Amino acid sequence: MNKNIITAVLGVCCAVTAAGRTEAEIDSCVNDLLGRMTLAEKVGQLNQRSGFGYADEMVGLVRSGGVGSILNETDPETVNKLQRDAVEKSRLGIPLVFARDVVHGFKTIFPIPLGQAASFNPALVEEGARIAADEASSVGIRWTFSPMVDVSRDPRWGRIAESFGEDTYLSSVLGVAMVKGYQGDDLTKPNTMAACAKHFAGYGASESGRDYNTTWIPEIQLRETYLPPFKAASDAGAATFMCSFNDINGIPSSGNRHLLRDILRDEWGFDGMVVSDWGSLDQMIPHGFSRDRRHAAMQGVNAGVDMDMESYAYCAHLEDLVSKGEVSEAAVDSLVANVLRLKYRLGLFENPYVDIKTSKRFYADASLDAARRAVEESAILLKNNGALPIDNSKVRKIAVVGPMADARHDQVGTWVFDFEKERSVTPLDALKDMYGEKNIIYAPGLEYSRQNDTKGFAAAVKAAREADLVLCFGGEEAVLSGEAHCRVDLTLPGAQSALLRELKATGKPVVLVVQAGRSLALADDAALADATVFCFHGGTMTGPALANLLSGEVNFSGRCPVSFPRMSGQVPIYYNRKNTGRPAADMTLINDIPLEAGQTSTGCTSYYLDAGDGALFPFGYGLSYTTFAYSDPVISSSEIAPDGSLTVSCTVSNTGSREGSDVAQLYVRDHIGSLVRPVRELRGFEKVTLKPGESRVVTFTLRPDDLAFYNTPTTRVVEPGEFSVWISPDSQSGNPAKFNVVDQPSVAANN
Ligand code: GLC
């Protein structure tokens, strides 16, 4: 059968076959289509433009096949008009894919990802992503730029808000949950969205926590800390990746062939699509990596960036580069194939349009309920001297104070473009509903988080004097976190600490409730408050969730997904640090040092004279209204071979007076390595809910992969030697069990 007939037959197949194609059939369709495209049409598919309504320029681009994807268009009628131009008025009828940053909800806003991480609940994260996909796809968005799985150990970096925090394992598990939530089990279904693992890679290591800054990440650390969540997302079938703005060791990710081809394609076998970040191809010029936009376009193709978001580098220069032989058409074809494959996988050739009859599916009761549960499970009780839960026998009047008590806009946090602030339910709203308006005395004290003017203090202090309990809602406005919003002073902004001091001076019990986009340095504030609650910007249902938690209707179960520093200068700070040759010991803190103290009188170990050592609230930490006890771990063997496994169990008991959930966390330590190893590494967790007096045995299996590490950039090994394993309520507590990895385990050891 000659080529033309094959092409014709395939063309017919690709046009009419039901969406449920096999990968082989998709490849055939892609190759068939590629074979019929002009170079200009191919380049058009690699061009992503930000939408601005049904404007002539965009219409012209679409009808000429000059654009492959549009981001930020969220009107379903406009989406369909543009799509109809693409499908019915362009020469080949290739559909557009519409994209948006749907990072923690579209209309029903969930906690920022850092908050969702505090829930340590993958099922909850998946549920939130599923709801976001349903709402966003109802207006035609079929591709989101989420999950952000950049491990981040530096809360100065504003984008820690979008991450799952400082731990590689937790980020991996929750990133996968989000991918599954967005993509479901059939990406051709019109209520799904293609996920996008971002920002590949190492963006969270931005030097000094300043956004877009350079990173220096040795390959071993890249593979140990920053790549695993991306590998997990790729293995989970994430349809797309986004390359990051930063350079890694001098090479911007948008031009990093080793990252995008050697690792992502060749080593991991990723066959999805890679999109640049906004303008990131162009930014290789100021990086000092590209001479000009034409050079950037060539470097992007060579590195393997399939789609150019808003650099206009590909659409301006690729045809010329091909015509001059500086870039092969085959290289362009491979990028275009990835774009077309995404569109086939999304079923866009069969279902390109939004069903207007069922569009704008927003704010379902079940969605709002899920959003409230997500906040309830992500808020963290950091301190409680008995002020919580609110005791109705003692508390009648409640003073609700602080700039975040009624912050409809700011409680949803960063990266929310489509929310409607009038749908936000604030803590003030919810507390009035719960306790009756006449029992709530509201006096913000400060109108917004950065305010330094104390004119509102008097009213707030008066409210406190008239009340039995003060709830002070502090924290950060949404604009203080997220992209390009970095802070070096991690204390509460504005005059919030001063307000807290004034409230405390009234002698009334004061509960500090912080809503923010990052871990903060709360040492002084937490010391003042009778109880401290931390809620990473919680989204639409922050109010009802916090009211349920503060009243005791719901028990706290959130745990720290990041370490909270005592002082800003401690960052970067993280639990899975190295021990050093002189771990902190016998610390003499700055106010305890005698005058004319001798040079070595404060000891010579690794700590700060002013901040001491370690986090104020460590990774994995969080309190409850009940208490839990953990037995020492029991292991199935004291010796295993390097390729062996062992089980480790622990009995978790609720030793308090009310039901509660705790997060049992599995940590390991490799005591001796050819490279020094962290003092602990999270390798598993399980959230257990127990009634008072109830106990449960929690069991994990440790496998070689849990004990292995890269001892060279290309080899990952389990080395013989002594290991410790914990099952504990946080990254600092618990007693370990010890075992040895030996080349030839003795039989007795397994008894
Ligand atoms: C931004 C962000 C990226 C986002 C993209 C599209 O600059 O870096 O996370 O998805 O542009 O808005």
C-alpha cells in the first residue's frame, strides 16, 4: 500500500477513532499529522500565548495555526470561539490546549500547598486537586501548572508557599497525589486536567532565598534532595513538566540538556511535554547564557523545551534556524510530537469544546466541605497552655482581634486568580455564627498585616478588657508570599507583635492564630501567647475550619511540613541536616555569657550564640487536644543484607481524654557512610485516628530503596553498617531501634 494511502487511512483513523486510543495509535496519529504539517504550522504548535479575550491578533494567530496553547483565558464562550477557529478555520484543525495556574483551587480555594502538606494526608490533597480540575475544566481549562514540587528549606523564599515544604519524601508523595487528582484515571475525560510538575529543577535552592537567584547544587545533592519528587511525578504519569527560571551550577534549566534530556528523557523515560516557564527562554539572555533571542531559541530546542511560554523565541526564530541548517527539522518535529501527543492524550481532537450547559461548576457543597476539612487537617496547634479548646463554661465574650480576622482577600493566599473574595468565609464570620454576634467583640487593632500605625490598638485593648478570651488573628497578607515575594525578616510584619503585647498586658488569655504563606520566626510571640495556632493560608473555608478547631468541635492534627526557626537568621533550616564534627552541645547563649569571657568559654560546637540550635517547632511537630504515646519501635531483624527488607512496628496509644489523630512518622539514619548522611530522613508516615485509651500497632516495611543513597553522581547504593529507625510523632523525638546492614547476615539475626 503506498504512502499516500497509508497517510489517508491513518488520517481518517486519527480523525474519527474514539478518544480511547492506545499509545501506539496516538503515535501513529501524531506521525501522520506531522507528515502533513508545514514548518510554520509546526512552529505554531510550540508557541504558548497568554489569552486576552477574543482579540484580532489572537484570532489571526489561531486561524493561521500560529499558536498551540493559550493560557489565562477562562471565559468558556471565548474558549469555544477560539477553539472553533482552531478546529474549523485553520488548515489542519489542530485543537488548542487551554492552560491556567490552578495551584490550590480554581473557585473553591484550598489551603496553599504548604498548608495541604501539613495535613500529611495524600487522599485529601488528591481530593482537592480533583475538585480543582472539575471546576477549572468546566470553563475549558485542561492543563494546570501544578503540582509545584520544589523542595524548599528557606522560608525567605516566597514560593515556599506553593511547595510541599522541606522534605523530599513528603513532597514526592503529595506531588503524586496532586497529579492523580488532576488527571484522574482517564485524561481524555473532559473534567480532567493535565498536570505539570514544576519547576524543574532545583528552584527551591535559590541562593539566600531570593527568587530567581542562582543555585549551586552538586549532582549528588540534586539527586538526593531535589529530583525525587519530579521522578515520582513522572512515574505517576504527569503529562507535562515545566523547566525552572534558575540556573543550576551556571546552566539555566531552559537550556539545560543534561537535565531535560539526559535525566528527564533518557534516564527516566518521560514522554510527556516540557513547557518553559514564563519568558524563561528569553531570560537566558540576562542570565548571560544566550547572546540573543535567536540563540536562546536554538538552546531551548537543543535542551528539549517543547513549548515556549511567552518568550516569542520559537515563533520568531525557529523557521530561520531550520532554513539555515542550525536546527534540524527533525529536532523541531520531536518537540511538536510531544505537543500533539499531549493533545491526543487529552482527547482534544474528539472533544475540543466546553460543554456550556454544564460549565461553571463551582462551589458545590461537597467542594466547600472538602475545603473546610483540608484547613481543619492542615492547621497546626503549636502551643497550648490550656486556653484551647474554648471553654464555654468560662468564656462568654470573645474579643476577635488582628488584621487577619476578617481578611477575605488575604486568607486565600498566593496564586489564586479566579477566586471570588465574597465567597471567603472568615474567622470573624464563623465565630459570630458559632457564638452569636452579641458575644463577639471585634476590633482589628491593625487594618492589614504590614500596618505600623497603632491607632487601632486602644479599641482592641478595650475589646480584650471586656472579653473573657482574646483571639488574635495575625500573619501575612497574601501578597507577602508567592513568586518574587521574598522576605528576610521572618517575624510578624507591621506592629502585630506590639499589638500582641498590649493584648497580653490586659491579663486576659490570648490565643494567637497566624495565617501566613511561610514558616515564621514566632519565638517571642509564641512565648507571650497562651496558645498558638498556625494556619498556612487556608483558602475559602478558613473561617469555619478555625472556628471548629478553636471551639474543640474538631481536634487539631496538622504537623509542621517545614521547620520553624527561632530567629530569621537561622534559615535555611531543615531537620534532615548533617551532624557535623561538632554537633551542638553545652550551649552558652548570648545573655548568659559573662563579661570578658574567654575565647573558648562558650564551647566550640555548632550553635548560634543568639538562637542556640535547632528549630523552635521542628518538622513533623504539632499538638492535639489529646495526648499520644509511642512504644519503642520493634524490628523484625537486627541484621539485613544490602538487598534485604525489614518491618518496624510501634504501638501508638491515645493517652488523653478525647479522640484525636496523630501522624506516625518513620525515620531512618545511616550512621556511617562513605559520604556523611543526615541525622534523620523521613521514609514513611501514617495518620492514625484513635479514641481515648485506644491503641494501634503501626507497621512499616523498610526496603533497600529506603536505605540507599547516591555515593557518586551515578551510583546509588546501600552500604553495610549501623542504622537507626524511629517511629515517632515528629523529627526530633522518639527512641530508635538499631539494626545492621551486613553483606552476609547471620541466620540467628532473623529470629
Ligand atoms: C510564573 C511562574 C510559574 C507559572 C507561570 C505561568 O512566572 O513561575 O510557576 O506557572 O509563570 O503563570
